[in-house]
Amino acid sequence: MTNALNAQECLERAKMHEQLAATTADASARMMHQAMAAEFRRRAAMGSFDEARPMASKPIIELCPPVS
């Protein structure tokens, strides 16, 4: 799953996974496609991953050389 999708792309992928779930006879594959569709719908509802999470502008941890 890529994190750089916008809401429309997420909805398109959700529909694709729903179609795959509807056409497969394999129960575990159907469950996986249903889960993927639900995740893409959730991401579409909240916006893309990049929009929902602010990027850090500096390192969270700064490493310093040991003091002797």
C-alpha cells in the first residue's frame, strides 16, 4: 500500500478490492480484499497519509558525541 495517494485514488483502490473480493472463491483472499477495501475507504475519509501527518522539520533525536 502506498502512502502518497489522494482521497480519490483511495476510493478507486477500495472499489477495485471490493470487486476482487466479490469475484474470488478463496475465503482468505476474499477477507484480505475486504480488509484492504475498508482500509482504503478509511484513508479516503481522513485524507491521504501525507496530509494527515505533519512532517518533522528537524530530527526527533539529536545524537551527540560522548563527553570525556
